[in-house]
Amino acid sequence: MTANPNAASIVSSNAGYSGTPLWKLKQQGAVQNINKIVEEAEEQKQLALDEEESTETLRVSVDAVSLGRVEGVGEKPLVRHLIVKDLRKVAARSKMQVPSGGLFENRVPLLLFAVFDGQSCAETPGPLAAEWCAKQVIPKLLRNLSALPPGYENQTFVKAILTKTIEDLDKEILRGQPAIHDGCGAAIALLVGEKLFTAVCGKCDIVLCEAGGPPQRVRYTAVSLGANQGRCSLPEEQKYLTENGGVVFQAEGGATLVSSPSGSVSAVSRSLGDRAWKGPDGGIPGSVKLLTGKPETRVTELSWAERHRFMVLTSAPVSNQVTPDDCISMGTEFAGKPRATSGEIAGTAAEAPENASAQCTAVVVYFVPKEDKAGQPPAAKKARKEAESVRLRHIVVKHRDCGQPYDPVRNRPVVRSREEAEAMLRGALRELNQEANATKLPLDASKAKLAALQPTPKYVSLCKELSECTTAQKGGGMMGDLGWLSQDQLQRFGPSFAETAKSLAVGQWSDLSSSEHGIHVLQRIA
């Protein structure tokens, strides 16, 4: 008898069940389990494909810093922020259907960023409304998007959905959350491909950076996307407030406030929650509706990383102290470095005496330039390149919460905070950037790479002054040199450190990067 050459590839439909009849498997529920496993495997496969597609199209570099309001035991933060770089993945895991036509065709990337600020409220700041909104905004937005009928997936209706989502949050706090009496402001940015939908309520803000002019003399303009609402000083807001029984007046120091018939005073004209200012909807007998939860909503057609470079979402104490122009100035100074930029913006606001007990939060989103797919290496070559070792030099500043808060160079314990460590390195990064901008590199690429191997005078000075790593004691060109690091060695520093290192071009300085050793700035030298 001749053996079947394909016998090894023939698998019984009952393989793995020792010949158990199909009716028995169904009775035991095994077939149902198999279907569930297959469904889960297909779902994971689709999620992986979606992630690969999104990373190949539109990418962002994003980070956030929140300073101030030292939290005690059980004390909650006044500001909550959200960073969702793949809203499709969240929708798939939540079993929510995202529209597939119109603006959503070809599975365009969906990204969501938001700030909810309990300081942008009518009276005493509180954490509850901001916390509740941060937890509810994603499911509410996804439910509203999934309800879009075919043929309505255009910017008019998506804009209306973002408005409805904010108003839904306000209504549900008032009607379904009787324990929440405080209020909050909101700033939400939804990216549907290259269309930016924004909604701002209260004194939070979203600032968009627009670039113009010739390449040799690029000018940057700040566009405030929440400037036309939320403040009692605005003519349209004053008209609404006075028509509904409020008294608008100027307090000592110049702030414009509104007084309700009961004598309560508010510095904002719009908020989510604040039931004592929402009339019958708030459930407080005798209260007058003076504040609304309607946001200022806009649509911007982005010129990705060309005309539009980045955006900043800010909490109320930041928008009160740091002008939109200053936000753009800091963002261009630390171009492409969201950790440094958000720290500089939040830190500048936190230094103001008015913000001594405030929570200053900034979320910075850079639009990463699109890659030319025609010029990209094949997938196999790209995978090999990502697996290559890299050679780095660095400056590291430790803080009291890192793995070993001890300076081995100066032989002393480290007691500074993480915020102080980051501020020190932002100053160093500013000086290194200034030196790099003033230095002319060789036009020849190979000569430029050789030049990167030699530490600059400014780096040598800063490394000696600041770095708390024994590599700072090395002489000559080896100062601060971490040597060649494989991908496994990079991962030992942590995923954030490894990702930062892999993204650097030779000679380029990184954003602030964290590891168990402290806060680093890195330069790839080979």
C-alpha cells in the first residue's frame, strides 16, 4: 500500500478532541468556544492591521505635563487629560461601530485629545465633574458617531456630534449625577484624517500653530480655537448673561465677573455641571439659568506638518497666564519635542503668583511630517534597520522618585523633584539647540556623521555641570558616551527610552526621556 504523500497536511475536523462526535462537542459547548476563539483571533488580527495602517499614514508626537496642586492622601486632581492615538482601536475593543463612509472612508486615522478642568467653573474648584467627564467622553462620542446614518458622514454632522457630546456630558451631570455639584471646562480635539474638529467650553483653550511665508523666513501664527466663549468680558457672553438676569461687573484687579440674583459670583460664562447656575435643569430650587454648556466648535482642514505644525490644549490657569503667541513661541523653540514644550508651557504658568495653588496642564501634539512611501526601504530591510544597535551620548539628571536617587559623580543623595529635573534639562536642551542652530554642518553626509561623533563645547560644559552618570567622568570624545546599545539593551532602560532612541537621526538631540535612572536628553552619534 502506497503512503499518501499529503497525509502530514491532512487534519481531521475533530483533531484535538480524540474522535468525540460533533453532537457531543456541541452539547459540551466546545464548538461555541472554538467560534469565540476564532472571533477573538480575527479581532486581534484586525487591530494589528489597523495599527500598522495608522502608523504608516498620519502620525503625531504627543505628551502632557501637569504641575501644581500637590495631592494629599485621597485628594483628586482638578484637571484630567486624555491622549488617544488610535480611536478606532478603542472602538473595536468596545464593540462600537465607527462610520465607514464619507470622511471615514479608507479607514482614515482617528485620534482624540482632551482636557477637562475643574478650575474652569462657576465657584469653588472641584475634581468631580472633570473626573466624570474624562471617563464618559469616549463612550459618548463613539455612541454618537455610531448613530450617524449612511450619507451623513460629513464635516457638518461630525461637528454637530462633537457639540452634542459636550452638551450630553453637561445634561447627564445635572440629571443623573446628583452628588456632583462642581463644574468644569473642556477642550476636545478630534482628528478624522486631516480634518481637525475642536470643541472648547469655559476657560480652557486649544491653540493651533500655523506657519506661513517663504522657507527662509517662516512666520508662525497662533490661532486660539476657544477664544470666543467662556469669558464674561466678551460682548456676546455679556448680552446673554444680562438678558437672563445676571449682573456683569468688573472686580478689583480687572477681572470681569457675573453675579446671579442670589448673589453668587462666577468668573466663567460657560461650563459643564455647576448645577446651581443651570436653573431648573440643575435641580436647585429658585436658581436661574445663567451658564450654558454649549461649546465653541470649529472645523479646520489641516495641512499636516506643513502649514499646521502643532497644537496645544491648556487648562484654565495656563490659558489665563500664557498667551497663545507664547505657546507657539515655546513650541517652535522645542520643535518636535512635546515633553519639553508641555513642561515649558505648564512651568511658565505655574510660576505666576496667581497660580500658587492651581493645577497647570498642557497637552502638546506635533504633526509628524508624512513619510514618502516611494522612498521607503522594503519591509524586510526596514525591520533589519529597526533591529540595529545605536550609539548614544546623554546627559542624565536624577530625581528622588527614580530607581537610585544617588549622584555617583558627586557622591551625594538626590532630593530634587522630577519637575525640577525636567526644568534643568529643558534649560540644557535650549542651549544645545541654540548651539546646533549656530553650527554649520558639512554638506557631505558621511562627514556630517563623523562630526556627530565629536562632542561640542556646549555639550562638554553641560555634561560636566549637570550629568549624574559616571560616563560624565570620561575624557575627550567619550564623555557621556553610553556606547553601542542593542535593542534588548535599550529596552532595559524602558520602552519610552528605547522608542526615543530608535527615532533619532545621527546627530539629533532627543526630547526629554525618562528611565529608572532619571531624566535624559540623548544624542545619537552612530
